[in-house]
Amino acid sequence: MLAAIHMRLPLSLFKSMKHINPYLFVYGTLLNSDNSYGAYLQQHCTLLQQGKFKGQLYNAGEYPGAVIDTNIDQYVHGSIYLMDEPAKVLEFIDDYEGFGDDQEQPNLFLRVLTIIETIDSPVECWVYVYNLPVDGLLWIRLGKYIK
């Protein structure tokens, strides 16, 4: 009987109900509230705690770019945010990060889910990782972006 009820509901309703991971890990210019997109995050997210993931951070000029690499003992450090409306926040930040089919190809960054280590327990978060070659970019050895 439940299946019959679902059959009468529009498919778009089910698509809108799909769960989106509400956690976002930020490691770069979005941590700066002077940045309009960073200010947007401050208004639409709750800062939860600090975290890190295995990888390397590079200085790409105006912004950093992180690369995930679980085979090394280097970390990228940042902050975990809980998004109040994940779909809306991610769409807004996708534009800033140059991610999506409507952006220049190949995308500057990719949005991926990865495990972020914290002092409490691991948290699966969205993170924007650099999608272009890092050859010639300055490696940020401490894994912390400071502008």
C-alpha cells in the first residue's frame, strides 16, 4: 500500500527530499569574513570545529588549492561548518570555486566528500579540491593557508 501512495507523488518531490551531506570543510579564502563568499558562509553555516585531511596545500596565487593524498603524512588544516541549507549553500559556493557543468572546463576545483580528522571523531565533509596541475605552484608545507 505504501508503494501505491508513492506512485501518486511527483518524482520531483523525492529528488528534493534526497539527503545532502550538511558538512563543509573550508581551508582557504572562504575562512576570511572580508571575502563576500566567506561572509555568506558565516551567515548560512555554523562553525563546528577544526579539522584536517591527508594531503598537500599549494599557493595558486589569489587562493590555495588542496590535493588529497592519503599516502603521505602531510595535512591540510581548516574548519568544519554545518550548512543550514546544504543544497543552496553548495550551489552558491560551487560558483565561487568554479565547480559545475556551467563553469569553465576543466573545473578549477572539484567538490568531493572526504573524511576529516578532528580531535573528537572523523566527520565526512564536502571539500573543494584543486583540479589543475600543481607543477610550479608553491607547496605550503604546514598545510595552513594564511593570507
